[in-house]
Amino acid sequence: MQSEKIIGYLFLFLGVLIMIFSSFQLIKVFTGTAEPVAIFSQPKKTMTNKALVDTGGQDQLKMIELIQKDPFSLLSDTNSSFNPFASIMENVVIYDVLNLLTHFVVMQFLLSLGFKFANIGVGLLRPINVTVSQKRIDSAIDNIT
């Protein structure tokens, strides 16, 4: 019985600690005092969309290589005449949003994990009391026979 309480307090403390950590990380990142982990980063460009337009779009292999290396490059090149989405967003903005979204999802996962640990800890700390009246026991035995 005593070991259940120790494990319960341990789970409760661990869960609350995880929730506090992930909450502070979310607050720090979204207020701008900390940077999210750069999971997505902009690859170095070997050629731009302008170079593809200058060749008249003849070199399809170079365009395919560019798209494979940096799929968001088509959205940000404002010099591109064949791209209707050229001025929507910069590559840096897209990668920053992806990094923020990934950071948010990971921290939400940690928050839910901390909640589950704390919930298990509270479940282990709470005493289990079962009360059964003698009448119910007698009526259950009578129904069986």
C-alpha cells in the first residue's frame, strides 16, 4: 500500500513537471523570447526560378531537380512569369510557420503526456473504498441458488 503512494506521488510530480515545462516552452516560443527547434530548414539553392524562365522553361530536368530540393521555391520567386503563386509567401515564412506548427504539436503531445502521468498518479493516491451491505450479498447468493 505504501509503495503505491510513493509511485503515485512520483507519477503526479513527473506529470506536473512535464506540463509546466511544455507550457513554458510554448509561452517562450510564441512570445518570441526563444526560437523553436529548426526541424525544417531552407535548403541552399543552386539555381532560381528566374534562371528557368530565362531558358524559356526548356530544361524540365533542372526544374524537377529544383522542385525536389526546395518545393516551396515556386511560391516565393517574384520574378517568375509562369508562376501565378509567386508572390504569396516567402520561403522563410513557410519554414518558420512549419517549425512553429511542429513545435506546437510536440508541446501539445508533451502536455497530454504529462496530464496522463498526473492522472495515473492521482489514481494511485486515491484510496479505493468498496462498501457492500449484507442484504445485497444475501440476495445475490439467493439468486444464484
